[in-house]
Amino acid sequence: MSTPILLLNAGSSSIKYQVIDADDEAVLASGIIQRIGDESGTIDHTVDGQTHHQTRGFPNHGRALTVLTQMFDEFGPSLASVKAVGHRTVHGGAEFNSTTLIDDEMLEHLRKLSPLAPLHNPPAIAGIAAARRVLPDVPHVAIFDTAFFATLPPEAYTYAVPRELAAEHGIRKYGFHGTSHSYVSRKVADVLGKPYDSFNQIVCHLGNGASISAVDHGVAVEASMGLTPLAGLVMGTRSGDVDPGLHAFLARQVGMSIDDIDTTLNKKSGMLGLCGATDFRDINELVGDGDEAATLALAVYTHRLLSYIGSYIAILGGVEAITFTAGVGENNPLLRAAIAKRLAFLGVTLDDTVNDTRSKEPRVISTPESSIAILVVPTNEELAMARETKAAIGA
Ligand code: AMP
């Protein structure tokens, strides 16, 4: 048996994709289309370890999907064998709290949620519509970044703003990166050899976007991202938490428009705004060279992360595991060591050799004596999406 599933992750100017056999979980193809909307974009299609690169014009997501099918026709594998398409969809609002089969009516509901995620949902919807046109005969499902956090309790998701305003517009914390937090937190249970619902844990998803979650005996109870994926930790280009009064200040005192403010906080802030670099390889190098801005940026990043970890330990009433994942979390022993050192007062001790060893495997990096297990677990959102899609189509 084989159940090849096409996974699509459509952003505003790019589409990442993979075909995964949901039975043996092998990656059959992967690729990325970049610079959608430009006159000359690129597609990199990898199959059997070989990457095929082409430059094409992608005026829109529809054209990008057509070229994607041509790449599959030319270089394989055949899309005719694909049993379903899973779409990463950022915002499910309060309506969609689990993976959902897509039909016209569902897509209409999803369109209505776009104001909640104006930067993220419209490209996902464009990707869904285009993919349904080129692959009309297989089921399409939406996998929501918010779904894992549907279990947050009201005291965690409620903002202290007028009740009526919040109710009318769906204003509350939703949490994002749920597919990764779900995948990683379950993997932690496997690594520790414990039932998922038998312990408390914290997962730090530190990639270009960054978020942290608290999971109480298998139930997500806190998340750092909010109404939008801008809240919480310092990120590559996103500010994370700022005083909510900053928006009014920038509008009144600096004369910035709402769109300028949104762009500044989403695309020009975070590590980029603080030190001009987003990639932690560059940031670590700058810090090594004694660059003051990069040193402060890293200190701000670490301080914010530590303050969330401390808060979540209190909310959970103690934790058995704290896990690092995604590009920054998986590849930065220095950052992990800095956090562990600050948690030494709780009895946390790292095994420095294991922490410093590069590996793609999930692993415990704390000593056996450590009061809290510290782990690195590589995330795999595509695999999690393939599993979700398989379950949704009942394959
Ligand atoms: P992600 O969004 O999970 O793909 O993470 C991307 C980020 O991970 C990059 O911007 C880097 O900051 C970081 N990253 C990836 N590889 C490394 C590495 N080898 N060393 C340090 N940071 C890395």
C-alpha cells in the first residue's frame, strides 16, 4: 500500500511543497516556488536527491501551481498517484479547531476569517483554490496552525478588552505553529518513554517565526502567539511583545499609517530591526566579533524566552520537560546553554557534550540528575501534516 499525499504551504510570495507517502512516511519529492508575483520567479523541485531548478514567471498562485504540475510531469513522481492534498492554513479562527475537509462552503467560511490573518490566510486560500483547480479529483484538507491551541482555557485566551468588542470580532488569543507544537510534544513523550498525558512540558519552537507552548498532561494550555502570529517571543523579523500603546504612539507621534506599523512590526523588527541580521549563523558571528547591536539583540531574545519559560513553569505548576525545536532551537547549543544556565537554580543541568553534538535525532541534552529534562527534537511539520491529512481522509 502507498498513500502519497501532496502537502502545500502557500505564503504570499512562495509555495513550499512535499509529497510524502503517509504509509511509510518517505518523502517522495519536495520543492519550493519563490518570488510569486515577480516577472521571474524560481522553482526548485527535488526528487531522488536531485534538484531541478527552473526560472519562470509566476504572476499568481494559479500559474505557480500549473508550473508545479509540469515539474511533476517532467521529473516525477506522478501526481496521478496522489491520494489527497493537505494545505497548511494559518488561521482557523474559533470555527476550525481540527483538520477539515475543504469544499466550496468551507472555503467561503475561511475567506470570512481573512481579516484575522490578513498576511497569512489570503495566500493560503489562493493556494487552495489553485490546487483544487489543478487536482480536482482528490480530497483537499486544511490543517490549521491554530488547531492544537483550541484547548486553551478562557483565562489564557481572553484579552482584557471590552467583552462585546471581543465577541463581535473574534478578538482573543489563538496561538500558532500548532502543527509543530503538537508533533514535537508527542515526540517528547516517545523519547522520554512516557504516556503523552502523564506529564507537563514546554516546547520552544524557535525558527524564523518563534513561539512557545505549555502542555499540561497532553493538553495545550498556553501559547505565546495571540490574535495574530506577531505576539510573544522575539523573532527573525517580528517584534513579538511590545507595549500595545506603541501602535497609537507610532500613529500619533511618528505619523505612521496602520499598514506601515503592521509592516514595521512584522517585517522590519525582531532580530533584523535590532541588529540587521535574521540568521543566527550571522548573529552568532557578529556576537563573536564583539558587535554591540548583535550582542544586545541576543540578550533581548534570550531574556524574552526565559521570561516566557518562567511564566509557563508557574502556570503548569512545574514541568518535566523543556524542548527546543525549529532552525534556531535545533542548531544553537549556545542559546540552549544560556537558558539552561539561568534555570540552574531549579536544578537544571545540561550535558555539555550532548548539547554541543550536532544531530538530526531527537535527544535529551540534560544530565540524568537534571530536575527537568531538556531536549532537542527536530520538528517536521510536513510529516505531521501528512499524518493529519491521512487521518482526515480515513486512508
Ligand atoms: P526555520 O524557520 O525553522 O526554518 O528556522 C530558520 C532559522 O534557523 C534561520 O534563520 C537561522 O536563524 C536558524 N538556523 C538554521 N540553521 C542554523 C545553524 N546551522 N546554526 C544556527 N542557526 C541556524
